[in-house]
Amino acid sequence: MLIAYRFGVPVLAASVGSFATDVREEKTGLLFRSRDSEDLARVIKRYFGTPRFSEEKSRAEIANHCFRLHSWDEVVEEQSRRIGT
């Protein structure tokens, strides 16, 4: 997922674990219900029917989202919060 984001490619992910919080619906990708092939099919159709995901501006927004959430500065800050320093 992070590699896709870094290159501005939206993702389709099951709505489980950190995917449910990392994927911003309609902005960085689409979520489907885990173990639900019909929902996955619906999301795939929606993905290809959404022109927003092919726009250059959207791709830049996705890449920036990845950078903000997963930059080294953010990782260090998050770890510092967790250990209380």
C-alpha cells in the first residue's frame, strides 16, 4: 500500500486493521468488506468508474498523504508519543 501511495496510485483494500484507518475513502482509495467477493466486485467497478483517481492532481494528493503519514519525522514523533519522551 505504501509503495502505491508513494507513486500516487490509489488502493483497494479490505476494511481490516490499519487499512481501515490508512485508506481515506474516495481520496486515497476504496475499502471493501473482508471476505466479501461481491463487495470487492462493487468496489472494483466503482474504482474504474471514478475519474478522480486518474487525475494528476489526485495522484499528487495521494503521494502527499503518504508522505505526511509515513515520513521519518512522523514515525519518530509517533514513537516518541508512545514511549513518552
